Amino acid sequence: MRLIEEVYIKAEKNTICQTCGIDIEEGSNHLLETYVHQGALLTSHYCLNKKCNPPNNVRLRLMKFGSLLLIGSVVIYLLLTESSPF
């Protein structure tokens, strides 16, 4: 499956959030994701609640993990050089 687009639009008809099952009223904003899977277009509708955001924000996760790894390695390096006898 490959993500094609991720847009915030107004609902054209009443739909249901695919994460939590809340009704998305016609005309209200929601997140629409479009995927391609073996030539077929798949769409997913998500409401705007923070708990219902889909876990596709990989870039943010990588930035958090990279920052944590960098800070952790610097702290460990500093602790190891402090304990040396020189």
C-alpha cells in the first residue's frame, strides 16, 4: 500500500471515522487519506479528534527517536569520559 495524498476537506456526505466510529456530519472537516493497493484506490476517513489521528506520521516519530538517541549518546559519552582517570 502506498499513500498518495492526505488532505483535510469538508465531508460531502455523512461518513464514519474509521478509527473510533464517530459520525462525521456532512459539511464538517475531516482527514481524507488515499492509498493505492494493487491498482485499486482506497480511501480512509478520520475525524479531527487527537485520539483518532492515524499513525502515519512516521517523520515525526523518526525525529523524536533521533533526537532522543543523539541526546542519550552525548550523555553516555560525557558520563564515560568523566569517570576516566585522566
